[in-house]
Amino acid sequence: MGPDGWGRDSTEWAVHTAFRTDDPARHDEAAIRGRFRRMLGIPDLEIEVHAVSHWEFEGVVARRQRKGPVFQAGNAAHRHPPTGGLGLNTAVQDVHNLVWKLDAVLSGQASDVLLDTYETERRPVGEFNVRHCLTNAGGHARIATALGLRADQSEEEGWAAVTEWLAETPEGEAKRAAVAEAVASNADDYSQLGVELGYHYESGALIPDGTSAPERKHPLRDHVPTTRPGHSLPHAWLSHGGSRESVHRLIAPRGLTLLVDAEHAPRWESAAQAVAETGATGATGATVHVRAIGSGAEWTDPTGEWTALREVGGDGAPLVRPDRHIAWRAPSWTDDRPAELGRAVHSVLGLQPAHPN
């Protein structure tokens, strides 16, 4: 762990070891030093302990993620075992959700109401991920059982079980097969695209369109891209200036972004301009960026990948937030779309319309 460099020449190290919760030695610094020496096989090694911290197996979700001007994210909002590797992922998702809303409010593009949607959207995801990680951790017990390990056995019995698992014998082969089957049964721990990419919001800074979430053969492992409001913008490769770029590159870091077909871009640009001119954003200066994709535009879809994924007609458009979640979508163009766009923008940003009628 440094302090001046990382590697075998470091003079400070972090050592992780496990104690039973009822073992008094876990609080005994001398016993901890002795364990380190035994682990390293150097009985006379001089060790200076800077700090001892204890991690406990738990699943915790904060009751609130916002109280006034204070927001909780990451481990302050939810803690769980590392099984599934969702700790950092969930924390980054929290921050991605929160920062664009803070920016929108502080820059005058949205009202404080928008900040309430942080907890509305993120707390259910945190709760789900905590439950999922606890379930994943429980799956490891099946692997230990197949390996022949038990909580009440001695250390010698444990090593004997491992030795049998390694042995080139019929018994060892059978045990390896049982362990492999147990590992496969716990695939939700490490094969979970549905959790990592398929998380979405059912309410908050978005306008539901009455559609259902896409069906997945396995809800934890499978991810089905969709532009349904509340879901993440699907990734698709586009062409820009001769290079291949993700459609995600089109999403503005401030304001909302409409992704439209180049053929119909003029009418959507007029609609976005009308939103600003009529004060539908509460005269705050909130911006709707119109990004054209298709023939004659800077961004094209040569393989049709985006066209296949957008789930709206050529004259329709999804409205995307800076965190790349869909806020609203129009399946096609109608004469009412400019007014609908205005209502969607002020609703998403927590603003009152200038002309309620």
C-alpha cells in the first residue's frame, strides 16, 4: 500500500484475514501480528500495525437518500457483500443520476423538485442490488457443501476435504463434478447483465408511456436494450467523420437531447425552439438539443443498428437525459408533438408550465 510506491518494495501493506465473529483474537493486536507472521512464514518479522478495521457481512439500505441539501450515495446509502461486484457499479450509478440533476438546478434549468427524484429512482435500485448480493453470497454455501466443507469441522478435516477434491481418484472426480455443478448454479453472481445494464426507473424524472418492460428469458443474466422511458439509452455504433462512434456520444451533458432522423430534424428543431420561445420551460433557459442521425447529417447509421434499436418510427424521437436514461419518447410525429414535448420537458425538470392550458 505504499506509502511512496506500489509493489514488492512497498513498506506498508494491507493484509486481509478472516475470524469467526465470536473469536476474541480478532480484537487482539498481538494475535493479529502472530497470524500475519504465520501466514508469511517469517516468525521473527517486525510488524508495526497502523490500523485494524473490521468488515462485517451485512445488507443495509439507508431510509433516505436525501434530506434537505444532503444527499447520500455509494456505501453511505447501501452496503452489501462484494458478491456480484455491484458496490462500485451502484455507487457510480448513484452519482451519474445525481450530478446532472444538481447541475440542472444550480444552473437554473430545473426546480428543486428534480432533486427529489434522485431518491425516488435510486433507492429501489439500491434495495434490489443489496438483496441480489446477499442471495449471491448464499449461493457460495452450495459450493462449500459440494467441496465437503462445513462450519463445524476442524482445520485438518477441511484440508482433508480439499485434498480429496484434488485427488486423481474416482472420488475426487465425482467431487470436482459436484463442485462444478454448484458453481454453475451460482451463475447469477458473475453473469448478470440484466442487473448491471438492465436496471431502470419506473417513476421519477421521466414520462411513462404505458408500455411494459421487455421480457427477458433470464431477468438477472439477460439484457434487452430498449428506449422505454426510464431505461438506459441502448448502445449502437454510428459513423461520424469516418470514425465509428457510439450513439451515447450524442447526448449533451447539460439539458435534454432529442435523437431524431435527419429527414425529420427540421420539424423537431422547430418544436424544441417553440418550447423555449413559449416559456414552457418556465423561462429558465433549459435546453433541448436536437441531434440528427441519417443521410445528409454529420452522424449516420450505415449498418442500421440504431434504426433497429430506437423503437420509434423514422419521424419519432426519444428524449434522453444527461445520464443517458430515456425521459420521454414520441413513437411518431403528430401536430400535438410540440406541445407534448413542452409538457414533457417541464415535467421532467420539475417546472411549472408558463401556459398550463
